[in-house]
Amino acid sequence: MGKRLSKIYTRTGDDGTTGLGVKGRVDKDGARIEAIGTVDELNSQIGLLIAQGVPELHGRILHEIQHRLFDLGGELCMPGHEFIAEEQVSWLENVLDKLNQELPALEDFILPGGGRAAAICHVARTVCRRAERRVVTLAREEEVGPQARAYLNRLSDLLFVMARLLARHERGSEVLWQAQREPVDLG
């Protein structure tokens, strides 16, 4: 394990820079820190989802994902290191296939919602998509491991499927988009 912090504040970031896991400092608003921060935000959002009391299997899956997102943050923090491997992407695909078997075919668009945990899962999905965009932006400027993008892409798909399952678990159904609908009557 790395250094233990005996003091949380260091004042070294007061100038608008932050240290990476390797030597050197970068601007806090740079593409790398944006990617790291968004992955961290996603991990926090998944923690919030777990705290909602999701079904046990979903909780175990999400807990594993939190560990992998921490690995991904480490990879982004240490340019030149790769902690996300093809095996982790394949694991997500296997989980996705297994969970998706429990659902009927998708015939309509789904609105985010369907219960508290399902709604939080949809928020996590959108944060995951943003993290993916931030990593794509970073990869245009600097080298990023090839599995980082694939992992986030599969994870957003998995979070979508999990949100569908959670909506059914919480409400018994999903919230479907209705193309032909009447406006709300305020009458």
C-alpha cells in the first residue's frame, strides 16, 4: 500500500495544481483530472445506489464495479500504467448478458425513474457516459489504456439493464416514453 496520510490537507494544491500518482503536477481543470474526477463521481454515485438497499446480487456486482473504478482512477492517475484489462471488460459483458436474460425485449424508450434505486442507477448511467466522454477527450491528447474506454462503455450498458431490473423490483414496471400523449391537465 502507498503512503499513509497523517495530515489530510497539504496546501500544495492551493495554486490550482494537483499531483499525479507519478512525479509531476498538472492543472486541476486539465483533461486528465476531469476524467479522474468523473470516474470518482461515478464511484460515489454507485455507492449511493448500493446504500439504497438493492437486491443482494446487484449489491455484490456493484461493489466489484466500485473496486474496478478505483483501479481505473489509479490508471488515469498514473500515465503509462494499465490496471483495467480485457478480462474486466469481459466480466462486465458476462454480467450484462446474465442480467439482460431476466428482462423482456426492449420495445420502447424508457424514462429515467421507476423507483428510487432505479432512478439513482439511471443517474449513475449518465455519469458513466460522461466519464467515458472525458476519457475519450483525454485519449485525444495523451495515451490512455485501450480497455478504459471499453470498460466505461460496457458499464453504462450494464447500469441501464440494472436500472430496468430495479424499476421492476421496486414498482413492478418501467416508466415508458409515450410519443402520443396529452399534456398534463392543470384544470
